[in-house]
Amino acid sequence: MNRDFLLFHKPFLSEEEVDEIVDTVRSGWLSMGPKTLRFESEFNSYIGASKSIAVSSWTAAGHLTLEAFGIKAGDEVIVPTMTFPATAEIVCYFGAKPVIVDVSEDTLNISLKEIEKSITPKTKAIIPVHYGGQPCDMDEILDIAKKYGLKVLEDAAHSLPATYKGKRIGTISDVTCFSFYATKTLSTGEGGMICTNDDELAERCSIMRLHGINRDAWKRYSESGSWYYEVVAPGFKYNFTDLQASLGLPQLKKVDYMWESRKQIAARYTEALKDLETIELHTVKDDRESSWHLFPIRLHLEKLNKTRAQIIEELRKNNIGVGVHFMPVHQHLYYNETFNLSDNEFPIASSVFPRLLSLPIYPGMNEDNVDRVISVLIDILNRAKR
């Protein structure tokens, strides 16, 4: 058996990315420039949105979107508890309140019932998170948003290139924000993208991503540029760079190949693990396709004589890295204390979280790697069975 440590995630990089970065370094254009615009254009064509704006991270994308929505102090924005804290964090930047709600038990996506229960006259927006890469119930969410006059920002950090009822994520609601962090399904190390069909919002985000400058500031250094520019609003330093685009351009060319690879791994895991009594597999609804950014399983701890932490340690001893996604937002110290939250208000997330475990799933894992994860996991679970 291969005893090398199998990482939980590893970016799928090749000589194409290396060559593109070398070309950028030699060009001398390291920050935002022509390759950034090319990456935006090619990503936009792939997704099928009206406009795509590249930025420095998902957090920057979400922050700029809420600013363009006009979120201000005292407003409320509904977010699910089963997400990385950045989803709630960006709401706090405005002095607004993230109204944190529970999730659906089958998908761990935001609960429709909890959204509607939580709407008040102060509610201005909803941020559904496509957990693990599976799209939320977008038709119903958009119906709720329309009924109450709310904006929708899809947190698609996990869901490139997922589909919902035949539509690609990134084309469905007011705005969709993607992440290109090192572990994501397309990686530029750090980075994010705002996709929207709203031209005014796109214009605002484009201006605010680079200090509130009212024109393409990067062009002032090119042959066709002018030294003159004006700041029209107190913006942010959230621009993307050509170094990041150098990774993004070749990554985008193989995004479908990487998706197929993850789908094959997910199918292999599902077939091998579906009948185990000691775990429960994640539900994927028939009318949508997950990007399979994550492959989460749920341990039936009542049938095991080991805790999740002990099982993780056993896997590590067998040189297999795993993850946990996520500690619910309401359990993090800041949100718990600031908003006086209790596990009782989030019965599903609070009960599922101690049982969650994410298995490795990324291009570059060969069949032997996948089979090794399966055999080691089954062996550990069988030995730990009550």
C-alpha cells in the first residue's frame, strides 16, 4: 500500500499555469492588466452571465455586492449557519446584522422555512450558500425575495460549475460570487468573481474594487492610457492581478475536466459506502448537479465507540487527510456572544456538525488513492462499531 500522506486537497496545476505565470513575469505587468480583463471575459463566456468582475477574494466580492445593494447600518441580511464565517462577516462590515438561520437536514443548504420566519421590515437581502457545491432551492428563494422585495447574493464559493434545473450557477439571481481560493474548484491562490446581469451593479462593483476610481485605472500605464483619473467614491483595494489571472486562464480551460474527475470520485465513494450502517451519505437532489467541491459524510456516532476526532486521528495515522465543513457560524465566539445565539435555535446544524466529515475529492487522485480512502475508512468504522 502507498504510505505517502494523501492530502485532503491539492490544486490541479500543470506546466500550462507555470508557462502563463512566466509569461506574465516577463511582461512586467504583474497587477491588474490585460490578462485580468481576458480572464474576466473568458469566465463570463463560460458562465453565461452579462458581466463578470474579478476581485481579490470571495470576501471582497461579497462585500462589494452588499455595498452595491446599498446595505447600511441597522439593515438585516439572512445567512445560513452552515458556512464559512466570511458569509456573515461581510454583513458586519456595514454595521448591519447577519440574521443567522438553520439549514435543511438533507442538503445542509439554507432552510426555506427559516428564511421566511426570519424576515422583518429591516431585512434587505438573502445570501444562500450552495453547501459543498450543491445549489440551494433557488426558485423558492427567488420567490420569497420577490414577495418581500429582497436582494439575493448567491454564495457560490463551492459551486463552480454546478447547475440548477439546467441553468449554470452564476446566471440565476441578482448576483453570484465565486471563490478562487487555493482549495476551490478553480484556483488562483486567492481571488473571486462577481457575476451579475445587472449592469448598474456591475459598474458600481468595478469602480469600488479599485479605490472608487471612475475609469480603468490600470490603463493609465499603457500606451493608450491617460494619467488623469478621478475618485468618485471611497472605494476599496480589492482588484485582481495578472499574476492571479495567469493561474485562472489555464484553470478555466480544464474546469470541466476537473469537474468530471470529481464526479467520478464521488460516484466511486457513493457506490462503496452507500450500504454502511455507520455513516450517512450526503443527499443530492435530482434536479441539480453538484460541483462536488466537497464529499461530506455523516457519522452515526450512536453506532460507534469512537468520536469524530478519534476517527479523524485514525485516518491521519493511516496517512489520509480529511476535513470538517463547517463549524456552524452561530457557534463561533464572536457571533455566539454578539447576537446571543444558542444551539437550541439551530437544531439541525447543531446536531449534524459533530458528525460531519469531508473526504478527499480532487483531480489528481487516482483510483488507488480513492480505493485506499474507502478501504481504510471502512476498516476504521468496522473496528469502531458498537
